[in-house]
Amino acid sequence: MLKRALRAVLRRARERSARRERAKLERQLTATPGYDYTCDWVTGHLDSWKRLFGALADRPVQLLEIGSYEGRSTVWFLANILRHPGSTIACIDLFDDPLFDLRFDHNIRVSQSTAKVRKLTGRSADRLLELRGEHFDVIYVDGAHPAADVLLDAVLSWPLLKPGGILLFDDYGWEPEKPASERPQLAIDLFLESRQGQFELLRKNYQVAVRKLG
């Protein structure tokens, strides 16, 4: 009984602390006219992305992003690739941390492209199944890192990719000291092996990009 009461007290304390942190960030973002990010996993890829996607910038492009975090990559796609009025981006993420969820919403508002963004909250496997029947020109897989999750994201994404569309994986070279089951590389290799003859390999370094053949 004492342990249960102690756990309840600790839970309420954590909840109060989380509410205070959220309220503090809400006040901070209200006073922030520009973007607000805590990390940058995007800038190092920009030269590669410009070469991969530059030709799409003036076309109506439907993009699917699995793993959006605070929206840094989303905002870059909006500003550089999704410029056409008919372009859209669907963003799948758990959005379960209220702090990065608030930052995502803030950064999308600052981009002034809110109408182009569809925010899909939940597990990627569930949301990808719900997207059956839709098709995308670009799919960016940057969600959960365990190999099983990456492989499932890839398998479920492939039918959603248009012929001629680009599938881009992040983190192929991530944390090589970790067991293979905990990182994307094994999943990406298995997926590419299973789809031999169905794609053109565009890039294979820290990120892997393929074009789906028609």
C-alpha cells in the first residue's frame, strides 16, 4: 500500500512538472517570431537533397515524411521542394512528447505553409495502413531506428510510392557500434534485396535513396 501511494505521489509530481514545462515553452514560443529547434540533423544532408529533389520544386509534389520531430526537415521541404500551390506533405510521428509537439506546431506556423501540412499522430505502421489508396512522389523514412521498425516502414511505404517516385532512408550509417537489430542498416539492406529489379539506386552513404521503376 505504501509503495502504491508513493508511486502515485511521484506520478503526480511528474505530471505537474510536465505541465509547468509545457506552459513555460508555450509562453516562450508565443514570444518567438522565428523557428525554434533544439537540434539539427538536417543541414548536413542539404546538398544531397538539393541534387535529389531540385527538379521537383516547381511541380505539384505529394511528400510523406515518417518521423518529423520538431519539423526542421518538414520546413525545409516546404520552403525548397513543396513550393507549388498543389504540393502537400503528410507528417507521421508519435508526437507524444508535448515539448517537441509544441515546437513542431510552432515551426509549421512560422513557415506560413500550414495548409500544405497534414499532421498524422500515431504509430507509423498504423498510419501507413490508413494511407492505403494514396500515392506519393517522395517518401522519407526517418522514424524509429530498430531494424524491425524500419523494415516495416519500408514495406508499408513501398505501395504508396508512385512509379518514378523517390524513397529516401535516413541513418543507414547510424551508430555502427550498436547491435544490428537496433539500427536501420540491416532493415534497409534486406528491403533493397527483396526489391531487386524494382528500383534504381540513386545514393547509398549515410542516407539511401532509390527511384521506384514503373
